[in-house]
Amino acid sequence: MARRPMMAANWKMNKTIREAQQYTAALLPRAADAEDVDVAVFVPFTCLHEVARMAEDTEVIAGAQNFFYEDSGAFTGEVSVPMLQDAGAQAGIVGHSERREVFGEDDDMVARKAARAVEAGLLPVICVGETKEERDAGNMWEKVSGQVRRVMEELGEGGDVVFAYEPIWAIGTGETATPEDAQDAIGRIRELLEEIRDEGFAEGVRILYGGSVKPDNVGEIMAQEDVDGALVGGASLEVESFMQLVEAATETVPSDG
Ligand code: PEP
């Protein structure tokens, strides 16, 4: 089954509203040419409403980098799914390793967030991945499969999700997993999804790779059979380098004729 690639920018804790406006204004006309690829930008809460407003009526997906699973209440500092949707978000990252490692989010919390997003119709991009120590100890699959299983348990029969395999040792380090490592992990995640749910779900779900994706390595990563796109931090902060990644993804889509 041909899955539609997704190239997703994760700005992390970067950009003022003014900078976000400039970026979005430059991105939109160029992204409009990438008809065969979903282009998403995951922006800080402070920029979200403005980016979503500018991207309205375009194919570019405006998303948040985090949210909480309750809708309202005494949760100081948190933002809920309905709040994100009110600001115009169509998607949200869940369980980024920086949330898990720096802010102590565990598998249960990540799973509950993913389930709340699906229930509300916000597309969750669910991040999984192992640390260097876990990989070196031969525990990559134990860690990653446990993260995926917990999310799937909470989702039940629930709908549209995207997974992102992001080995923690490759995020923001310049150290990319080899294309074979990316394919190995993502292929195994797809097999696990088939085992847990069914073949139709596993073949249809998009699984991205994330970890120091750059214009010079994106081609070989995107050439892997099970890799459906990339979640990109550093190289997404400038429109020019992000669009090079989007254009590389476009080239992997077979033409109709
Ligand atoms: C990320 O933010 O999810 C990421 C993969 O960052 P980088 O591309 O900078 O490694």
C-alpha cells in the first residue's frame, strides 16, 4: 500500500511570533508545490494560533509539540486538546523524547495523551525510541516495543495516528541512525502493529524517522521501504533546509504515469 509521506518540522523551543510569521509566509508557497507529501509544522504554543491562521485553507498542517489529556481544570501550565483545536491545531506531537527524558513523561501518560487526541480528532505523532545505553545493551526492541504496545493498548480500536521512531542518541546530536537501522526498527514496529491490530492498520499507518535528518542524508533514509517521512528538529528551523527535505520526500513518490 502506498502511504502518503509526511515531513514534519519540530521547532522545539524556538521562534518568536514574528519569526514564526516570516517562516510561515516563506513556507506556504513552496509547500503548495509538494502535492504528494503532507507538510506539518509543530510550533511553540505561543505561535500556534498565528501559524494555524496563516496556514488555514492550505495543505500545511499546524501542530503543537505537547498537550495534556484532561480537557480543563487545575493543571497549571498545561494546554488541552480542545484548547489546541480552538487555536487551529490539527495535530500534536506526543511523547517526544525530550518530554519523556527532561519532563518525566512515562508510557502511561503518553498513551493517555495519544488516546485523547484520537478521540478528539487531533492527529497524534507518537514518538518512541531508545537511549544509547539501551541500544548498546541490546535492549532497543524491548524499549520500543513496550512504548508501542502501551499506546496501542490505550487506543483500543481508535483511529488515525502517526508513529515516529526517534532513537534518542540521534536527536540533535548530528549522529544519524544508519538507513538500515531506521528500516529495521520501523519495519519491526509495523510488524508489531499488525500483530496487535491487523494488517490493514499496519500497512496504512505512517511511521516517520527522526534524529539528525539533514538534506545530505534524507534521500537514503526516505528510500527505505517502511520509512514514511521524517520528524525534523535542527534542519527544520530554516525554510530552505526544511524544504530541501520536503522536496527529497516528494521525489520518493512514484509518479502516476
Ligand atoms: C526532533 O526534534 O524530533 C529531532 C529529531 O531533532 P533533530 O532533527 O535536531 O535531531
